[in-house]
Amino acid sequence: MIPSQFDYVRVSTVDEAVAALAEHGEDAKILAGGHSLLPIMKLRLAVPTVLIDISGAQELNYVRVDGDQVAIGAGTRHHDLEKSEVAQAEVPLLPHVASRVGDPQVRHRGTLGGTVAHCDPASDLPTALLALGATVVVAGPNGRREIPITAFFLGFFETAMEEGS
């Protein structure tokens, strides 16, 4: 099936993404790798009028130690997580699980943020994040929130993300 018509906005920073979300409201969806969003758009289970492409926002691509935590950006691709020396040393479960996601093409385009936001119960990375007691950081026009992953996943394909943040 072919998705319904939508406009496309490409941003290069988080601030630009937040501004685009504020402008387009609840009918906008964030796109990075697209491996979670595009199939549900083809089935018309999601019908956004605007896709905001954050794949150019390099500030979302990182794996680093941040105090006593490991911080991983939403734009971090599965392949980059798999190969990250920081992740291998600090949270080896994540690189191991990332190495088993899909096939090489999916691992080179799919992102951790998309996997978490999609909340597919068949996905292994969200389960690994649950086991590790992760915290999800969401940002939008209404500000930034930190949500324990146990409170982030509400049900099948349902998260604590809200319009505006």
C-alpha cells in the first residue's frame, strides 16, 4: 500500500525539530531511519501530514559516559551502537542486542530513538533497555522530560510521549 500524502521537512538541529513540531502540531511525525514509521504509514495506521526528518541532526548521534550513566542519542543507529567501544565496555547487552536487529541495511539506517518511540513488543532493544533500567529523555515545544523506561512503555505501540514533549 502507498502512504497518504505528506509534507517533508528536513532539520539539522534539535531546536529546528522542536520548532517544526510546534508549527505542525499533532499531525507531524518525527522520521530518522524510518524502519518503524514507514511500514505503519503504508498500512495507514499512522497518517501524518508532515514528516520531520531529524537524520541530519548530528547532535542526536552519540554514545558516551555522562557522569555515572551511559547516554545514547535518539539518532544513534543500531550499527553505531553495536560498534561503540563505550557501549561495549559499559553496557555490553546493548551492542549485543543491536547486532541482532534486522539485517545490515536495517542496522545502518534504523535508530535507537525510533525503536523506542515505536514501542513494538517484538523489538529486542526496548526489552534490553527495560532490563538495564534506562531513562528516556523526550523534548518538544513544551519542554524536556526524563521518563523512567518502566513508565515510558504503556502498552503495545503506546508510550508516555505526549504532544508537545
